[in-house]
Amino acid sequence: MSDGGGAPTQAPPAFDLAGYLDREREAADRALRRCLEAWRDELPSDVAEAARYGVTGGGKRLRPVLCVAAYRSAGGPGGAEQVHDMAASLELIHAYSLMHDDLPCMDDASLRRSRATTHRVHGVEVTTRAGAALIPMAVLTALRGARTLGCDEETAREVARTLCRAAGAGGMVGGQVLDLLGEGRTLEGAELERLHGMKTGALLTASLGMGAQAAGAPSRVREGVEAYGRAIGLAFQIADDVLDATATREELGKVPSDASLEKSTYVALHGLEGARRKAAAEVDRAHSALDRAGLEAPALRALARFVVERRR
Ligand code: GRG
């Protein structure tokens, strides 16, 4: 490649997303296993087994991967094991939400990540308790993880607070309530955006925010990665709706359920092509947020594309 002025310039090497994801997911899985092992004796054995089943059953590990990518992009110096230990807290919250979401009183799902849902194996009562046990485990994992990373006490508490806010009534739980209330009713664009911004976007955005906070990033960088998080959160949900409408049960590893639960979706609102265009526009917005924050962040840029190109 040449800049037209004489000296040839090198194209930057393409980012190896597949290799990066493999490595980071394995590191995330190792951190989760360390965490479950450390907590095992604190829980009744049936609850510990159900928690292990719900947490370790595969999954993209997107939230911890994003958290670690944000930490690195913001210049965080901590060791890989320590960053992943802190980031595991996000996956614990995510796992609990899936375990409870699949229960008969909510989505009543029998299949998740290509295998039986936790309550189908461990029973409704034990799964309900195991999901609940994961919440304080996650908060303490974030707090202790940030301390181990070398954060001062105020920062460590702020990291844990970010996780709590995203998981609570103003975030994921509140979004789930809006979702349950919206079943069988057509939601318009702004309502749908609020619901998913809380239900899915809040935890994804917190993943980025916690990474930047733990790295001690200046507010411009933290705001930049959080704006990126809001954009990919929306892109993620639109892609989810597209997949629910187009992918098979085998590809998804779960039973597509939007139509049977009469959920409002971006596909219903904009059509398939319109939804795909909207998701691509959110990826552009995510990249612009990184530009404005002065972050090159090749991993975050590739992850934004992955969010809409994934097949499950
Ligand atoms: C008591 C109202 C109330 C709520 C309890 C159940 C619950 C909390 C919240 C549900 C939140 C929920 C299910 C959000 C959906 C998140 C989502 C898009 C899941 C799929 O995420 P992926 O694709 O899954 O990252 P993997 O399997 O890759 O981890």
C-alpha cells in the first residue's frame, strides 16, 4: 500500500478475532472455575452443583471478554489472571439471569446452550436458590477482584457498585420486568429501546465501564467505552432478534421463542433488512465513540462487529 507520496506504507495487520476469542474465552472459563471452587464450601452441595452447571455450560463469555478488552484498551497494567478474576463477576450475574429466565415462571425453557436448562437437571427449587446465591458471589468477586488488581478501596467499591446498578431494578431486573409486562402487547421503538437498554444493555455497558474504572482510566476514556457499550448493547439485541427469526434451534442452541411469547422485536418493527441496517449503524456508532475517546482499541472494534455477525 502507498500513501501516494512516495514511501510505501504498511496496512495494519488484520485483527485475529477468532484466535483472540478462543484465548480470552478460555481465560474467562478458568477464572470462573477458580471462583466456583473458592465458593464451593460456602454453599449446600446441591446448590453448588446447580450453580456450577449454570455457570460452566459454555456461552460466548462476551461480558468478561469485553471487560478485559476495555481494561487493556484503557491501559490497565494488571496480570491476565487477576483481570479475568474481576471480570468473572459479570458472567456470574449473567449466568444467574439465564438460570432464572429459563424457569417455568418466566420463559419456561428446556434448552439453553445446546443442553438441558439448569432447572430441568437440578430442579426448580435448587436452581432458584443457586441463581440467588450467584448474586452476592458476583458482587464480592468484583470487589475482591478489583482490590487484587491493585485498585484503591474507593475504586474497588465503585467497580462493585457499577455491577450492582447494572444488575438491579434500574438495569437488568427492571428491564426483565418491562419485558414480562410487554408480552402480548406491541411495543413501539422508544419502549423497546428502553426495555433492552435496561435488560441487556446495562450489563454490557457495565462490562466496559468496570474495565475502564479498574484500569484507573480518565473520565473521557470511561465515557467513551460506555458509549461504545450502549451502542453494541443495542446492536446485540437487534442481532438477537434477527437470529431468533432466522436461525435454527441447532444453530441457536435454544428454542427460538419471540413469536410464541408474542414479544415485540426489532424484526417485527423494521423488517429483517431494516433491523440488519440498524444493527450495522450501531456498530458504526460504537466505533465513533472509540474514535472520540482517542482509543485505537482493535479488540473492541472487532468485538463490535462480532456482536452483529455471530450465528448464536
Ligand atoms: C425477578 C423480574 C425478575 C428478574 C430476575 C431473570 C432476570 C432477573 C433477568 C433476565 C435477564 C435476561 C434473560 C436478559 C437476556 C440477556 C441475553 C440477551 C442473554 C443471551 O446472552 P448471550 O447471547 O448468551 O451472551 P451466552 O449463552 O452466549 O452467554
